Amino acid sequence: MQDIRSKFKRQLEIAGLILSQNYSGIIRSSELAFIFSVEELTIMRDLQQLRAIGIDIHSTKKHGVCINKKINSGKLLELIRQYASLAMYSTAAERSTKLLVNRLGEKSLANIVVLQMCAEKNRAAAIDYEKDNGMLDFGREINPVLVFQNEGYWRVLASANGYFKQFHLNKILEARQTEKEFEKIDTALLDDVFRFSWKSWIGNEKHNIKLQFTRIWKERILPKQIMENEKFTEGGSNEFIYETTVNSLDEVASWVVSRGSGVTVLEPAELKEKVILLAEQTLENYK
């Protein structure tokens, strides 16, 4: 069964690579055989099986391996779901995948394959990224560690000097594999990123926070268990103290402001200042 799964994963990666900007020129079946460490005959069988599932992919002497007919959105959704289940830690959420396909079309599959393969091979990627201000950052180099789905979007977690940054795949217009390799991330470090993440997986900082909740907010938050290690204690006057460790004060500050009345920062002072600043900036919109 594992062999069948790895074979189908390779076939989907072949399709993604052919759609990728990395191979805008001619790529031969022999080159694919080298990339995947298999015989060229195996690649030819892979192409045949891809055609059998509706992908118009062929190998010719003049053009090499190419996809002649545009893959429709329905097929792209199906392929990304299948690839996610074979290659990644969790399956894709429907909404995330639909948003990605609607936004990028065939590039959705191409980019997700390129970034996942870079993560598996510890190979840097160059991305053309649309920043929040609408400007384009061409050829930005990142070290992909993990492709994942969170809060309704596909994302890639990238490392840099022990820190981590997330990029929305919806904003990656092009992903290209480079020849540069990066050092494999220590599993323990990556585990800490997950363990101390408030909402999104940010980095390796650690901040001890203490919040005060009214009873109504305690009853809303307690069943959800935001963090792996968290503690509620009685605070008196029908209020409760919440304590945990997080890797980003900015995320917690945004969350506190969005709750409104009933959630108060007790510690640290830096978090209080961030909450006050965000609240003041929000009020400016209504003056």
C-alpha cells in the first residue's frame, strides 16, 4: 500500500512540476527520472496513469513533457486534496483549497508541490509574493519547513536564522525551487513552535502571559482550550486568571482587543502596551 501511495504522490508531483515556472522551458522524461530517482520507463508509465485520471500530459521529442490542456478547477481541487493527504501532516480544508484554486488556478497545484518538495529536500525556494500593501516582492528566498492549512488558508512555514515566518499561499503568485540547501530544522524546535502558538505558528520566542477573564469569557474559552499548557485560577469578584506561555505577543494583543469587554491583560507590561496601542488605533477609525 505504501508503494502505491508513494507512486501516486510522485505522479502528482510530476504534474505540479510541469505546471511550475521552474520548468517553463523543455523538461525531458529523463530529467524527471533523475529528479525522482526512478527509471525513465517508470516516468512514462506515470504519464500514462496521469492521462488516465484526466490530465492531458505527454512527452514528445520536440517539446519534452508538457500539459497541453488546461486543468479545470474541479480537477485541481481533487488533486490538491489527494496530494495533501499523501504528503502533508493533515488534509486540506475545503474552503482553503477552493480559495487557493479560485485565486491561482493551475498555479495552486504547481506552488503547493514545489514548496512541499522544497520542504522535504531542505531546498530553498524563490517566491513572487504579494505583500499586504499590494506591492509585489519578486524572487524572495525562503526556506520552506511545512506546508499546512490553518484558519481557512493554505500557508507555508519558512525558517530563517532560528525564526519562523508564515506566508499565505494565496499570495504566492509563483514558487520556484532553487539549488540552495538549508540546514534541517530540529524537530524539538519545530515542536516548540506548535506548542506555544496562540493561533498561527510564529517563532521561537517565549512569553509568559496572565489575563483576567470575567465568568462569561471563562465559560466561552475553557471548553476550547486555546493552548496545550494553560491554567485557570479563581481571581475573586467573580473573575478568573488565565496563564500560559506564547511565542507572539502581537497575536495575543490582537485577540484581546477583538474580545472587547471582559478580557484584561495583567502581565506582561509589554502586552498591555500593545493592547492599548491597538485599541487607540481602532478608535481613530471612528473619529
